[in-house]
Amino acid sequence: MALIIIITLLVGVNYYTILLIILKIALIVLYTSILTFTSTPTEITYGFQKVLSPLKLIGVPTSKLALKMTMAIRYIPIMME
């Protein structure tokens, strides 16, 4: 609670905004944890490739981008520990 008060005084935003930001970060960590615990890295990479497949039309290397996104998501729960 003291951290929220300090942030409010320094930044000048209200408690509601700070609590929403904290909630969003907590949910991102929760969702990525659930995703990485229930899916293999191969499945996650395949899913990203499917979602990013329209970008192939403009020359974006979707396989490399999907692999980078998968690695980033795999390490979000680890960084929060």
C-alpha cells in the first residue's frame, strides 16, 4: 500500500489507475503462466505462426517472429519469481 501512495505522489495519478495497472500486470503474468504450463513451446510457436501468417504477404519472417514471441512469453513467469 505504501508503494501505491508513493507512486501516486510522484506521478500524480489516482489510486484507481494504479490499481488497474497492477491488476493488468498480474493478469498478464497469470495468463502467460497458464499458457506455458499447459502448452508445449512447439504448440505455442505454431499458434503464433498461424496468427501471424497474413504478415507473410508483406515479407515478414513469421517463423522467426513467432519463435521470438514464444521465448518472450516463456520467460515472463520466470522473471516474476
